[in-house]
Amino acid sequence: MKIALITMIESNEKCTNDDMGIDFEFQRHYEDEAILCFQSWRKNAGDLKDIPIYTYCPTQNVISGETKKKLEELNVTYIEKYHEVTQSFSSGFVNVPFCGMILEDELEEDIFIHIDLDMNLIKPIRPDLIREVYKTGHVLVGKYDDVSKLDQRFLGDDWDNPLDTGFIISRRDSGFYKYFYEELMKLHETNGDERWKKYCQNVREYFLEEYVIDRAYNEKAFPIETIEYYQVGEGYASVDTFPEDKLGDIYFWHEHLYPSSKYDKVREKIAYFKRMKGHS
């Protein structure tokens, strides 16, 4: 079983979200975040620390020569191939399913692990999570817990908590990213479906990227299993709210290099180390 880490990247200075006028409190520095992300993987991934890592830039917002050199030093394969269709994307988040779909065709690894560039690995991912994906063919996707979901989109009482596509494990031959991309494009054409229009009128359009997987999961259109309590950080529930038996499965710090002013980075790290100190 061959495993690869796949990510998507744009430059520090300009990205698709900038082109589309999607404003965040601070400029995203995807190149710098990528270096930190890959350094943590090479250091903390255990048996997976030396697996192939691919980072794909499908737009004209290419990375610097200095970053390319650093990626090479980390043995990361950088793919720079412009696709004109990316000019029509409503946000940079569409790059995830689009590039994933391309890599399903072009790579040879059996398993893809996808994470966002602002996710730094703390400890090795449990091998059984990957083995189950390989054995069953289902896709493992992150899910917001009951506290984190309060800051996310409401999907109706008859649907489960929203999913978080920052963490995905899939079989390459499942065609998951092809399904992901094609279904997302259909939703963009209609500005969402009936449920989206009913519940998500105040939700920013770029969340359609996650909503398409919410729908696939709840309508059982694709074999998806979920995982909660696998990360702490910006925009997520504090570790203080985690059940004791879930503390051992925290794999990632998920926070931007320049996080929101509403997020107390130092306080959360102190809370994490206090809880882990008392965790057996």
C-alpha cells in the first residue's frame, strides 16, 4: 500500500480568494504555511514521515523561487501547471477537489491523505484509520464536533454535523475527488440546492465546497465515514471541551500563520499542554 500526502498551494502575495474579493482579517501566507506544514509532517508523522508529498498550484498565482528551493529540501514535489478553468473558480477552495481529481489520474499511490496547509502535525496518525480506508474503500472526512458546529453552517435538524474537508483520507481509485469536483460545479451552477437555499442564505458561497460533501454523506451518495476531535486551533472548539477519551486522537494544530484576533493562540496551547499532562 503506497501512501501520499496531497495539498494545494498558491503564493504568499496573491491567491484566488484575493482575486475574487474574499477578505480575511490578515493576508494568507500559503507558502510560509506550507513550509511549516511539511516540516511538521517530516518530523512527526512516524512511519509516514518519508512518504511522497505533493503540492499543486493550478493557477497563475505561483510560488517564489525561494519557496521552491525549500520544498525541494523537504523532498516535496511541487507541481506548477496552469489550468485556465481556475479563472472561473469562485474561491481558492475549489482547487482542492480540482487538483485532487487530476492527481487521481496522474499519480500511482494507493492512498491520498489531504490536509490544509495551515495544519501542523503533532503526532502520527493512527495506522488503522488508513488501513480501514484501504480495506473498505470508504472515504474518511473530518467532522465538526457539537461545540465547533455552533460556529458553522446549520443544515437542518435531520442532518448530522457539518463536515470539514481540511482532512480527507481516500483511495486514489475511488474517484472521490472527481465526484467532489463535478458535484460542486453542479451546485455552483444553481447557486446551491433547495436545502442550501433554505438554511444557508447567510453562509458565504465558498462553503459550498464543504456542503457538497455534507450532502454526499447525509444522502449516502458516496461511502463516507467521519472523524471528530482530531485537531485543535483557530475556529475550532477549545481543547477544554474535548472528552477525556478523545485527547489521544488529536493529530493537528490547525491555525493560520497570522490567525484571527479573536483566537488566543497562546491560551489554547497552554490549555492543550495542561490537559495532555494529566491525560494517561
